[in-house]
Amino acid sequence: MKPKSLLEIADFYRKLGYRGTRLREAIQQDEDYQDILKKRAIELKNKFKITPDEKKRYVLSLDDDYEILAKCKQLEKMNLTKEDTEFIEFIKTQLEFDYRKGMIDRVNQLLKKYGK
């Protein structure tokens, strides 16, 4: 009988004593786990209408990541204030692979604004 979820597969390896790096390596090599993971990613991409460019740009490893991006896209279609637009852009930077760059850029803007 094949496992039905990512959690069941991970629990299987945990029961065998796998932890940390060994657990991660085991599930990365598990074909059932990888198949479920790919299907889940496709479902989330379609549900939240994520473009190929967004998929490349952002780390979308959790369901919450997809939801945050979808809600940001929804907000971008609204008539937001300049401050809210900037905040949405900042939120999206936190989904990027190099999320610290967005924080550094924002801190530098504030330093420039307040004269330091």
C-alpha cells in the first residue's frame, strides 16, 4: 500500500530512526514523496494562478507562500496608497530566494530618507 501523504512518508522514515539531514535526504530520494510534492505544487500553482516567472522568482515551498503571493497580486489590482503599494512590494521580496536584499534596500531607503 502506497503512502497517501507527505506526512505519512516522512513519519515512515522517522519511525526508522531518520532525523535531520538523513531524513531530508531520504525523503528527497523517495519517489512517492517527490511525485506527491510535484502534484501538490501544480495544484497550488493552478489554484493561485502563479505565472512561470513568479515560480522562478519566488520560493514557494509552503501553502502559505502561495496564498501570500496570490493575495499580494489581488491587492495590486486595487487602488492602493503609495505606502501600501510599497509595502506589498516589500512583502513580495520576502518570498524571494535572496529575501535579505529587499530588507537591505528598504533599510537603505529609510537611512537616506532620514539623513544617515
